[in-house]
Amino acid sequence: MRFELKEEKITLYLEGELNSYNADGVEKEIESTLQDKKFNQIVLNLENLRYISSAGLRIVLKLKQKYNDVTIVDASLEVYDILQMTGFTNIMTVKKALKRVYVSGAEVIGEGFFSTVYRLDKDTIIKVFNRTSDPEQIERELRLAKEAFILGVPTAISFDIVKVDDKLGVRFEMLDCMSLKTAVLTYPDRMKEYLEKYASLLKKINRTECFNPIIPDIKQFYLQKIEKIKPNLEEKYYLKAKKLISDLEDRKTFVHGDCHFKNIMVQKDDLVLIDMDTLSVGHPIFELAAIYAPYCAFNEDDQGNSERFFGIKEEDASKLYNALVNRYFGKDDPVIKDKIKLVSYIHMIWWNRVNEPENNKRLEGCRSRLYQLLDKYDDLNI
């Protein structure tokens, strides 16, 4: 048995079988390992434990009774079933080992900043997280997706969380699907149809009310963003940006928060969302500002960004955005589009500060355009 002590959490790695023949020896080894060590949490990693008998269960129970904060992780299906049948899952946290999935040679059907989507077979896709290694964060996203699905937002429901090499992923059942980006590029003659469905999807999201407290308020997040970028703004513009966001009507309607066409799948001509980690509630201007950023704002100070990220030219990305917003509102209104840009530039300055603080060109460009719009408008009504 080996152990790892980190930040007052000690992890014990149990291997092989834990039965009546070796239970006494394992128990003494555990006691010796824990002796004179400073910790406040015990984690039992059972990834390599094939079997546990009643004698082994008694060791776990004694640890739970003595130290209280004891968690089991990476239990194989066989060991997890034993722990569940004997009631251990009711008295302590027990997490099953994640199934391993291999995507080598699989078709990439979607790719973004935070994740890559692979097709495993006709019925199954895997979304692999490139920048998230915390299962609890992914479980939170799945809870958000479930809440949206229950309320009628077309969202793919996952099977389970899986391991893909050293990353985490989520397995979805998606029959004969492709990303909306791929559909738009493959069937350009259907662009009008896709734009109508895209705009309808956005309106469906932004008109669906949700009062579940697990869904965060995006307005509060933006107020935090403004505080974060305060050092980058002149005082009068900081105060005005804060006031405009604060004065926005509070709403309990969904905001997806990253609804560009790589995060949408086409399944039997229906559009389905697969990326829900930015789901929140609030005013729809935040939705549209988040869409303006990848389609247009990133291009303004980084020529070629659309081709690198979307595989389409800058002018085509801009046309797509404008056509989408026109359909969303049923009109082409420059004032509405300016106010969306204003909110988007707040997001862009925050994004730049967090992810590319050395990119002064983007910072200066977004800040200059933000100042112009703040001088021009005294509200964000759209």
C-alpha cells in the first residue's frame, strides 16, 4: 500500500484484494501509515482494488467511525456494487471509477477553446474537456444541462463522465449529428434555414424562465468582471459601465453564454446544445454580447481569428452574426447592435486580462471602442 499526503488530505491506495486472509495486515499497515501524520481528511483510492470482503469492509467502517471525514474514490464497478449493497454509499461518499474511452482515430466533429467533440460511432459522441480536470465542475455542468432540458431547452443529456487519456469527457447519445458549423459549411444552400433555426433556438433559450438557485445570475458575473477590469479603465468609464449593467432589468430567463455555432449540434434537422458550463439567467443582451465576441470582436484586433477558430473568413463571420441578430429581433437596428457591442467589449477586456494580459493591442482596441460607445449611450435597453 502506498500513500500521498497533500494539504492535510491523506490518500491511501489499496490494491489487489482485501479479504479475511490479509485484512489484519492491511489494517496494521494503515494504522502505521496514519500514525503521527497531520491530516483532516482520508481518501481511499480503490482504483486497483479488485475485491473487498466483509473483513475489508470492517476496516473501512472503523476508519469512518474514528476519523469521520473518509471518502472512497475510483471504486471499480464490482467493488462499488459491494459497497452499495452493504449500505456504505449511504454513510459516506463513494465515487465510482470513470470508464476509460479511447478517441484515437475518432472523427473530430467540433472543437473549441475549452473542449473537443469526437464521434465514437453512429450513436455516440464524446465531449473532451481541454481545460477542466475537476469531475465536480463537469458534474455541475451536467446538472445545469438537466435543468435546462427539463424546462424545454433542447439540450443533449449525457450518459456519464469518462476518462480520455489524462483528460475528462462526457459521453452523449447523438444520432447522426454534426455541428451547426459543419452543417453551414457543408450545405451553404441551407444557410437561410439554419439561421432561422439558430435565431429560434436563441429566443427559446432567452424566453425560458428558471428559478432554480443553482443557476447563477449573469448580471452579477458582469459586475464582477467590471471590478476585475477597473484598473484598465478610466474612472468615469468604469463608473458608467457599472451603472449601465446595474440598471439592466433583472430577469430569470436563461442565457447560454457561449452559443456560437460550434457549440450547437444538428440532429435530424433539430438544433441541440451540448456545451452548458456557461448557463445562467439574466437579460438577453448578455447572450448576444457573448455571440458578438467570437464572430466579430476577436477579429477586430486579431486578423484571421475567424479562420483559425471557425474555419470561415472574417467577413463571413460578420455576415453570419448580423443576419442572426436581424432575425432574432426581426429588424436591422444599429442602436441595438451598438449596445450589444458595448457589453461585449466589457467581456472582451475581462477575457483579455484573464487569458492574454500581454495582448496590449486587443486591450487598447476594445477599450477605445468601449469608450466611444459609453460616450454615446446612457442605457442598454434593446
